[in-house]
Amino acid sequence: MSRLQLPAGAAKLRRAHIKRRLAAAGVVLAVLFLTVSILSASASKKLHSTRVSSGVQTILRGERAAAQVARQNRAIEELLRTTSSIRRLPAAGREVALTFDDGPSPYTEEIIETLLHHRVPATFFPIGLAIEEHPETIRREVNDGFTIGDHTVNHARMGDLPPAEQEAELLGQAEDLKALGAPYPRLFRPPFGVYDASTLKLLREKGMLMVLWTVETDDYELPGAEAIANRVLEEVRPGAIVLMHDGGGDRSETVEALPQIIEGLRDRGYRLVTVPQLVLDASG
């Protein structure tokens, strides 16, 4: 007998032992397979449920946002029955609206990033000529939920123009915004603050509220970021509308000053809102 051979009885016992081990291993594999299948199905179901939940939440957020915009527009329409323009709405309480004129420009993207980082809503008044150069920025403002108003096509001094040219400036800008997915503008800011009776008549016909300002930062004079921030914090009052610029030149100081303005206003107990929200909250 070779050393590698086993007696017949021992070989038989060994084969039986191997069969039992294989059978046991099969049971274990079957249990593992069943467990993995159950877990996989559960994970798939949970993932599906999460996706459905996320989708529903997105829809609900969209519906809530649309409902809020509708309320803001009704408040604007109500205000237009008694006035054509605003500079400040103290009835809104400790709220402040940050606004930016003359964009979009490359600086606008930096301003948007800062606003989003600090979770601050704001109102932009772009001009048509700049929109043509940076349409993607307007699309981003729309997608990110910022309010966009009308500031004419050519940054025109409205009060120096005949009525027909004023209308072309106003509606041309509105069409530029519409082409990029923005809603019809309910707000208008006259360049240089220049307007006349024809401007006010036109705005009433088009259902737009003229938005002037409480605090003029003079950031276009490039006084330095600290000076810009200090001017806002020194002159702000409840219901104030702050004028800054995101276009029309070097706006690096405005970009630099913005975090200081946001943090300083919040430290003073102010809530930052868009102009339409300011109008709604002032309406009671």
C-alpha cells in the first residue's frame, strides 16, 4: 500500500465528511446570497424612496417660491395704487435690501458667489448692453433665484428722452431679460436717478415700481472697500435700499466690501431681503 492511499473504510468516511462540508458551505452561500438580495432590494427601495422624496421636495420648494413671488407681485401692485416710486420702506422693520446696478460683468460672478456663500438674497438692475456681453450671468441670476429689475438698454437718462424713446429703453430691456428666461421685471431703476412725468406715466402703464435708494455707496468712485462698507453701516436705517454697482467699471472694491457689509448688517440685527420682499413685508 502506498503512503498516499487510505484504507477503504477511511476513504469512505473522508468522502462523507467532504460531502457534509460542501453541503454546509452550500447552505451558508445560499443564506449569504439571500441576505445580500434582501439588503440590495432594501437599499434600492430606499434609494428610490430618497429620489422620490428629493424630487417632491424640489417641486414643493418651487411651488413655495412661485407662491412667494405671486405674493410679492400683489404687494407691488397694491403699492402702485398709492405711489410710483420708493426710496425706503421703514414699515418693513429691520430689513435691508442690497441692490446692484449696471451689470452684468465679470465682477457679478464674484458678487453672486459671495451672496450665495452668505445666503443673502439681492436685487440686480442690469443694462441691456451688458446683458448682450454676459447673457450666461443673467441666466445664473435667474437660476439662483435673485430678483432682476429693469435699468434700460443703454443706461439712458430717461428724463432727457422723449416718451417714445423712453418706452424703447424700458421695453427693450424687458425683452432682453425675457429672452434669457427672466420674468417680466416689476421693478425699474432710472440711471443716474433721472426721470420725468413721462417716465412715471410709462411705469404705471407697464406695472413697474420705480426703485430709488436710501444709501448711495459711491463705490464707482473707488474710495476703498473699507470706505464703502463704512458708508453702508453708518447710513443704514430700517427699510433701507442700498445702491452698489456690479458693472460699469472696476468693481473689485465692491466685491471686497460685500462680506463686511453683510456681516456688519447682521451684527446690527438687520435681515437682508430682496426689494419685492421688502415691499411685501412693509405691506403688513
